[in-house]
Amino acid sequence: MDWLTKLPVIGPWVARLMRTHAWRAYETLDRAHWSRLAAAITFLSFLALFPLITVAAAVGAALLSDEQLDRIEEKIGEQVPGISDQLNIGALVDNAGTVGIVAGALLLFTGISWIGSMRECLRAVWGLDDIEGNPVLLKGKDAIVLVGLGGVALASLAASWLGSTAVGWSAEHLGVSEGGAGGVLLQAGGVLVGVVADFLILLYVLSLLPGVEPPRKELVVASLMGAVGFELLKLLLGGYMKGVAAKSMYGAFGVPVALLLWINLTAKLLLFCAAWTAAASPGKDGAPAATGEDGDSGSGSGEGPGSGGASGSGGSGSTLLRPGHGDAPPPRPAASGG
């Protein structure tokens, strides 16, 4: 795209764009073939979603009341818009004892595979090879990472739930109208709590999962961008999934296809955040690496006219070597006469 920088009107703007950190992040993604990586993340995430819901229903059937299960169904609808209408939590709870163990084993298997694939995709963005070693130990480490990520996700969901509950309680007890300025502020507060929860998850995913140490500033910026982008995706795609994909005219394929689209966009957002941190590391920020060109140019400057004077003034070693290379003194006059 260098030819765009030579255009008369938009050339300077394109040149300025190509010097930004966002453009370097895009180049990092392009080298890593991010569309393929996002497709892999989307497929495995979609497979792991349904065992996760089944295990959650089995745990909820044993520990929670009907009212709390209804709240969980509502929160699932908020986090994954459009799926709550197609999801029968009651049926899952009724059959949780039968399918809970099978779903738990399937979730563990798919979850470990998901963690391994996520790590490989994020390391591919960094330009790093896959981690080699004992496959059993690697699966064990992936299981530990899965538990840690699940703990962070549960903590963030709990924070989001507490924040939205506090917003609803405040609106109810303070008499704030949902359509007024106060209601808008309370809703913005709920979104802000969700951003904080997503921010904590991305801090974990962008650093500990791929096993890298990105610059702290770029890690915070990337996590914040990802958290805000994830909330925007939920808001923008929620209307589509509820108003379009959930219509009966699309049959049974509407919600799954829309959910795949939502997961794919989320995966691309995650990869862009990873590329943002990778582009800030040494050797990936677009600056030329040290290749010895300065030394080559310095040695090449001695070639051509005037090189003898330069070498004589700046390099005494080369001057001292010249007498030893046959530079004999001029002949004496007595040798040519008689």
C-alpha cells in the first residue's frame, strides 16, 4: 500500500495512518493470518458453550433456588443476547442429574482443547512457536489455566451481577425513571461495571494465557479497548439477534448462526488486542532491527577516492600494515647512475 502515500490528496493522511500503532497491530494480524485464527477460536468456543451451559444447570439445580435460576437465565440473556429465548433452563435442570457427569467430562475435554487452541492462536499473533514438551503435562497446565480463567470469569460475572443489581435497586428505591437522565446514568453505570469485569478477564487472557510479558501500558490499553469493544458488541448485536435471528422465519438456524457471528467478531477483537500488545514489543513496532548496516556503511565508506586519507587519519592499524605489504621506499639515486 505504499503507492497510496504518493497520491496528491490522501497520500499524507495514509502515510500518517501507516505510522500509527493501530496500523502496526493490523500488520501483525495480517502476518499471522488472523481470519484463520478467529475461525478456529469461534468453532471451539461454540462447541464448548453448550457443555458449559449444561454443567452450570446441573450445579444450579443442586445449589440454587428457582428464583435464582431465573436470574441466571436472565443474566445469560444479557451476556449472550438472543439465546435466552431459545434456552430452556428448566428442562436442563430437570435432566441435570442424568447429563451432568457426561457434560462435565465433555466440558473438561473441550475446555482444555479450547485453552490450548487459544494459547496457540495468541502465540501465533506474537510470532512464537507452539510450546513443546510432555503432552500430559501440557494438558495438566491447560487444565490449571482453565480453572484460573473460570475463576476470573466467575469473579467478573459476580461483579457485573452485583453492579447491575445495585443499579436496579437504586432505580427502584430512588424512584428514578428508566427513560430519564437518572435512568440513563444508572444504565451507564451498569455498563461500566461490565467493562471493568471484561477488563479483568482480558488482563488474564492477554498475558498469562500465551505466556508472554507485554509492556504494561500497552497491556492496559489493549484490555481497556477489548472491554469497551466487547460491551459494544453485546449492545449492537443484541438487537440483531433478538429482532432478526430469533424470528420464526429463520427456523432453527437463526440463533446459532447469529451466535457464531457474535463469537467470531469477539474472537477478532481479542486477536486485535493481542496484536496491539505484540506490536509494542521490541522487534515488532516497525523499527528496523540491528542488522549491522551501520557497520557495513562505515566500512564501505573507505572505498573509492580519498579512502587512503580516511584510513590514515582514523585507523592507525591499517596504516601500520601498509609497510608490510610491499610498500618499499623509493630507489636510491646511486642505483640508477654510475
